[in-house]
Amino acid sequence: MRRLAIVIGIVVLAFVAGYIVGFWPERRGRMAAERDLMRVEMELQTADSRSRAAGLLGLLLTVEDSVSAQNYGLARGYAARLFEAASVEQNSPVEPLREAIKSIVARRNDVTVALAMADPAIAPVLRDLEHTLRRALGYPMPTSA
């Protein structure tokens, strides 16, 4: 009887040891994979935020082009789209982008009123917003002619 208990104890101990030997390496690998996944998800969020901010820059440039062509009606339409998109994006996970987008949203009333009045003096304000967004995105600044 005692011998049977020893054999059962050894078998149980072998199963427990086998489980532990197989469990720990797998757990360690899973934890490393989860850390990598979190890092990649953060990189994806950053890239996605930068992509949407680049879209805002495109809209802003279109507003600037419309103002320089003195097509204020078209500029108002693009500005409305710009400010709508910027208000959605102002909680960007990327700090420089968040601040640049908030500065765009803060100028909404000034730009809207100036475009409604067909005031060409809004062009430097739009250019400043463009430069702020370019810097936040890390894009090169245009050279002055």
C-alpha cells in the first residue's frame, strides 16, 4: 500500500513539474507578445493621428488657396469642413498635434467672420495656422520667395 502511494505521489509530482516547466516559458512568451502588441497599438494610434492631422493640413491649404484666389464662398465651405474635422481631432494622443489642432479650433470664429466679410487680411492668420500644423507634424516649412 505504501508503495502505491509513493508511485502515485511521484506521478502527480511529475505532472506538476511538467506543467510548471511548460507553463512558465509559455507565460513569459505571452507576456512579451502582449507588451509588443501594446507598443504596436500605440504606434498605430500615433500614425493614425498624424494621418488625420495631415488631412487637416490639406484642408487648410485648400482654404488658403481659395482665399488667395479671392473665392471666399468656396473658402468658407472648406473652412467649415476644416473646423468640423479639427474639432473631432482636438483630442489627439500626440501632444504637439493636439496643441496645434486646438489652436486651429480657437481661431474658428475669426476665420469664419473674415471669410464671410471677404476680408483678405485673414491670409496671414491662415498661414500662421498652417505653419503651426506643419511644425507639429514635423513637415518642412515653405521657403519665402
